[in-house]
Amino acid sequence: MKIYSVVRIIFAFFLMVLAFPYILQIETTLQAIFWTVWALFFFSIIGGNLAILLHVTPVPVMEQQMSENMEQRPYKRARQR
């Protein structure tokens, strides 16, 4: 479902808005490394979800909806020989 990807993108941008004032106050090398890794993680989250929205990658299995035919079919046992 595309709604999950949209929600994750919105949440990532919300976290970026909260973090932006602290990113502007970088003073030490350790802080620069932390915010660089944080920004890379942010862009990977945005990129992955945009890929799902643009149909570049398939939707994760947990987010796929089952068709009505699949839900109505009874499970059959495999024949054992």
C-alpha cells in the first residue's frame, strides 16, 4: 500500500525539521560525523520510499494486499506419496 510509504516520507521530513537547527550548530568532528551519517540515513529512507511510490522496486511482502480470490480459496494439502 502506497499510504505507508507516504507516511514514512512525511515522518522522515518531520524528523529533519526537528534536527535542522542542531545541524547548523556543528562544532566538532564527532558532531559532523554523526550528522553526516544521520543525513545519509535520511536520504536512504526517502529514496527507498520514493522507489516504492514510483514502482522502481516491488512493494514489500508485508504491505501487499491479498486478492479476494486468494482469501476465499481453502487451503489444500499436498498429496503425499
